[in-house]
Amino acid sequence: MISRLQGKLLSRNVTCVEIETSGGVVYEVEVPLTVLQRLPSPGGSVELRTLQVVTESSVALYGFSHGHERLLFQRLLTATGVGAKLALAMMSTYSAERLARALVEKDSTALQQVSGIGKKKAEKIALDLADKVADLVIVTPVVDGVAGGAQEAVQALVTLGYSFSVADAAVRAILEDGVPDSTEELVRRALSAT
């Protein structure tokens, strides 16, 4: 399985990019618009986390800037009625964090903004995936070596009895003022704010 590609970006269009590796092999990789927007101009160096999807009629390689985006894509594929094309459309409409939040909150209105998803399908997808993507709602930036603290803080607050949406909102509010020195400090501040 091809899990990562690194090389020179040869071309890019709305649905896919071509990457030439140092060995001279050129790969065509389908990417969501949210990833395409962050890629350099052709000729620039690029590294993508990839997922190869094999079906009866095709073999395709999908690329993402970060591991959590690839993980969300994999989890989207586990939902009934969600294939690679629809998962790609979902990730083109929203950032990975926003899409995960819409699924966790069962926000069918947000999911209906994706081309090809109606009300019933949005509700079914949210029901299938809400519990599976909760850990992907917040991706903490790495600051002073502290990473993953926001996710741990949200989980701690949920364990203490807060709903996911309240815990998520409290942690996000604290993070707007900067990342605390530790997860414990983040939880303490979130508790005093709620």
C-alpha cells in the first residue's frame, strides 16, 4: 500500500494532482479542494499522506496534507452509502475538523451542503459516523511541544459529565487565547469557564 508520497508537483487541477517522485515515477492523486488550496504551484516540493482505494471498477490514490485528514476519509468510507467520490466531496466542502464536528453534532443541515447528500442521507451518515469521528473534531496545533492536548481535554470534560458540544466549545474558547502549558491547565481553565 502507498501511504505517503513525496516529490515534485507536476500539475494540479480541480480534482487531482500529479507528483513525480525522486525515482522518476509520476503518480496521479485525487485530492479534496481543502487540500488543493494548500498545495504549492507546479514545480514545488510536496508531501501527501495517501490512501489507495481499490474497487471492482477502479484503483485510485487519494491524497491529504495531514494524517488526521486521511483518517477521517477512511472513516467516512465505513458509512453506509458513502463511497470515495462522496467522501471526497464532503472533504472538499469542509475542513476535516469542521466536517467531523458536523458529524458529531449530527448537523444534517451542514451535511446537506455537500453535493449529492439530501436530508435522509445526511441524517443516516451522521448517525453512522458520529461516534467514530469524535476524536477528530479538534486538531491541536503543535506549540512548545504540546500536541493533542485539546482532544484530551475535551475527552476529560466529557468523562466529567459535560456534553461533547459544551466541552468542545469550552476548549476552543480557551485555545483562542493561546495554548496552555499542559493538558491539565487546559482542562482547569475550561472547567472554570463553564
